[in-house]
Amino acid sequence: MEKFVSSKEIVERIEYLIEANNIPKSDFLKEMGISSGNMGDWKSERSTPNIHKLVRVAEYFKVTLDWLVTGKDRHVKEDDLLGEKLQSVGSVQELSEDEKAFIREYIEFTTYRKQDKRE
């Protein structure tokens, strides 16, 4: 049987992240739209945080939702960060010709390496 995850443990991880990042707790709560009363209720287990709040907190601190809830697999995977970076570019039209050429060369090189390893 798996261990029950308490909202108190989730709050402890959130408080750890707030402290580790030297963020005033009140500023963080305001930005996330979480009242100190809600946080207190979560900590005392009178209520539990909703999934939307947990997703926002995980995104804010760049940790996995799994870590926030269970304490396992803390860091966001590089592939997730790569996707985020690619989305921030917007569109290929926003890249310079040099940037486009670099990306094409890198893709060709990566394809070559994969093919070379198979042989």
C-alpha cells in the first residue's frame, strides 16, 4: 500500500522553496493568489491545495509536480526546458539567418551522429 501524501508535507516543500529562493513569503503568496489562511489550512490539513495552484507553484519554482506532491523527482527534465525555450522563440521568422543556419547545421550533425551510432 502506498503512503498517503499529506497537504502538510506539500506546504513544507513550498515553504522550503520559498526560503531557499530568498523570496518573501507574503510576496510569493500574493503572486500565486494564495491567502495565508489557505496556506494555514493546508498545513493543518483542514483543506488541500487544488491542482491548479500546485501546477502554478511547480512552474514558478521549475520543479516537477511529482516532487511538489510526493518529494520525488525534483527537477524539471531538460526536454521540458527545451520545449519551453523553443516556445519562447515564437516563430522561425523571428530568427536571424545565422540562427536558422546554425539550427539546420546542428540538426544535420545530430542526424549524422545517430546514424553513425547505428552502424
